[in-house]
Amino acid sequence: MMKATWMLPILFVSSQATAQTDQHMPQDPPSLFSVDKLTLAAGYSKAYNSKNQRYGTVDGSYRYDNSGAAYNLNILSAKKLADLYQPYLDYALLEHSDRNIHLFTTGIRHDFTFEQKELSLHLSGGIGMAYADWKESPIAGFDIESKSATSLSGSFAAGMSYQFTELLGLDFSVRYDVYDLNLNVTDYAAKDTIKDFGSLSVMLGIVMQFEQ
């Protein structure tokens, strides 16, 4: 009985040491599907386009709408590549009066941190798919041969984030997207091709932090 009594403090100390050791054991690295940050943003977008005359002339196509609202959802993975880059998934909607452009992108992002840990700068780049959905003809009196178009796309972005709390922050970003989306407008005597080849967007968003 005396031997058993002497062993009780030893077992207690051993269990406490084991618990502390478990707390300090290195955790498994985050998986590709674990989320670090989720950003919801909105702002202004200006599209860049040109007109290629096929035959005849459609003068009004020089003046079709090329700016509007921009909306963005960005999901940043907690997984780090080479300890510098984080993969991300991104969806952006450019909403103009006569068409919508949908951008689906995957890429990598690098964050630059400072002594003030709440503030960071980030650069990112990725590739994906662009899809244009035309709601109406950009020129009154002319028909659209096809009301949708798709192409490969590339995206480049730079921004600044500030974390107000461990969970919420604010993000300001500028992004440029490149793609090749064509639309033919036609009447009985003329057919022109309107080409969307890029857009510049400025957005402000809310950042939700998941990984600490």
C-alpha cells in the first residue's frame, strides 16, 4: 500500500509532462483544401476592347458600353508552396449594362508582411477561363450572332490588407484580367466583330481570417 501511495505523485507528474509534450508537438501541415482567408469585394471595372470590321460598317459599335460594377470572391488556401506562395481560387463578375463577364481563376499569391503584423501587401497571378454573357445588342437595330463567348484568361493583382481583429480585415486591391472574347453584330448590310481583350478593376473588400 505504501509503494502504491508513493507512485501516485509520480503518475500525476508524468501525465502532466505528457500533456505538455503533446501540446508542443508539431502539428500536421495544412492541406490544400484548408482555408486561410476568404475575401468578398466589390468595386469598379473598366473593360478594354476594339472593333474589327468584317464587311460593311457598324459605326455605333465604337460606342458600346465598356465599364461597370465588379464583384469578387477569393478563397486563399492555408497550404504554402516553398514557404512563400499560397494557392487560391477566385471568381469575379464584371457587370456591364449590355453584358456580364465571368472570370474563373486559380493561381498563387505571395504576402509581404511588416513589423506591424496587421498590415500586409500581396501580389498574385493566375490562369483560368473567361465567359461573356451578352444580355442585349450593344447597338440598337443590330442583331447578335452569338450571345456568349469563352476564352482562356490570365489575372494579375496587387493589394493591401489590414486585419482589424484576428477574424476580420479590410482589403484594397487592383487587378488586371486578360482574355479574348469576340462578339459579332450584324444587320442586312454589315457585320463587325467587337473584341473584349482585358479589364482593369479596383475593389474594396472584407477579409475573413480562418487559419491563425
